[in-house]
Amino acid sequence: MQPDPVDLRAVVEGDGPWLLLLHGFSHDHRYWRRQRGPLASSCRLVLADLRGHGGSPSPIDIAYGPVEHLVDVIRLLDRLGVASAHILGTHTGAGVGLLLALEHPDRVASLILEGAVIPGMPLAPNDAALIRMREIARDRGVVAARASWFEQPFFDGVRREANAAELREIMDEFSGAPWRADAGQSPVPPIVDRLGSLRQPVSLINGADDLTEFLDTARQLERELPHARRYLIPGAGAFPAWERPDAVTPLLLRILEEHD
């Protein structure tokens, strides 16, 4: 049974081929603020807020899993009349993009995945931290959970940057609903055994100083996806688009030109 969709808030701007941007957990569409202008000069952007994030609905009586996000994204694309789009996603957004390409390949022209995750597959540092944050949110409140979340190792690179306060401001507006929700997530369809069927070009972006587990996931996807290329960004950790926009933004423009 498919979950009920949520009407996502999204900003649409620019002109050219459709490009859907999907942020990561605890962020919103403002994560892409440094890429937004340059990308809008050559693409028609859809900057979405996933359920529980930004301006999208954040009830605590619904589930917040990959399948739920997928259903919302399909509804958004249908609402906007987007038959097919390039997908740029980071972390949670990257996982949703990968699932979208496997479940609805006709809706995806290409994938650019920063800090890629494989929905339904364990990822030790991320999964353990989410469990702890859920406990903190329930015992001490969402404000305490947000503070603890920002201290997790995958934000080490962000915290060293001069613009760290800007991302922290975005995270301080995170609803925390996914931590407090009780509804069970829909099971994720098998993914790993189907990676070889993906025919779209896939670009995998990681910071050279990213955590081992995220780098290992990118290597696995590079091995198993037929048309994958991996990029390492020097001087960046888990969020190179935020930490090194000077390197990532021109790379994205070049990749999109190649994919188009």
C-alpha cells in the first residue's frame, strides 16, 4: 500500500531542461543557495523541501521514509507537469533520487548524487546518530536534538567553514518531525540487485575528507552502476556543495552540460 502523498513546497525558477534539487536530512532547499543562481542560468530549477523540512508539511502522525519521500516527489513532478528531470540530490535527497530512477526510470534524465546513500541499506554513522537524535528529541526536545545533530562527525567539515553559521541557521528551523513521528515507514523495494539496470548517467560527488562509510558507498555505486563517474572534492568532507562551492558549482555545470 502506497503512503498518502504530501504537497511539497517548491520554488521554480530559471529556464532550460528541468533540474530537481533535493536536500539532505535536517536541511531544506536553501542548502543549494550557492549553486542556485549559476544553475538557474542554464536549467529550470525545482528547489523542493522534503516532507518535515522547510516550508513543507511536518505532521508527526505520518512516516518519513524513502518511499514516502518518493511518493511526494512524484506528486510534485506531476503537479508541475515535469515528465522527466535531471536530479541533483545530497544525502537523503540523493537516496530519494536513486530510488526515483529505479522505480520510475522514465522520470529521470540523469543523476548527480552528493554523499550518496542507498535507501534501505544500513549506514553505520548516520543510522546510529538518527536513533540517538530520536531519543534526545523525545526526552529533551527538538532544540536539544538539533544541537547534538550538528555536532555529529559528518558535519566536521561544515563546522570548520566560515559559512557554518548559515547552515546552522537552516538546521535550527528544522521541524524535527521525522524524529518525533511514530508511523512506520513503508518498506523500501530491493535496490542493490537492480543497480545494473540503471541506464541514466550518474555522477557521484564526495569530499575527499568524507567519512569512510560514505566513500565506500560511492565506490560500491561506481562499481555497480553501468554509467557512473565518481568525483572527489579536495578540502571537503560530507557536504562539498556547501563547503567548496568554488569547486562544486562549476563541476555541476559541466556535468549537466554533458548529461544534457
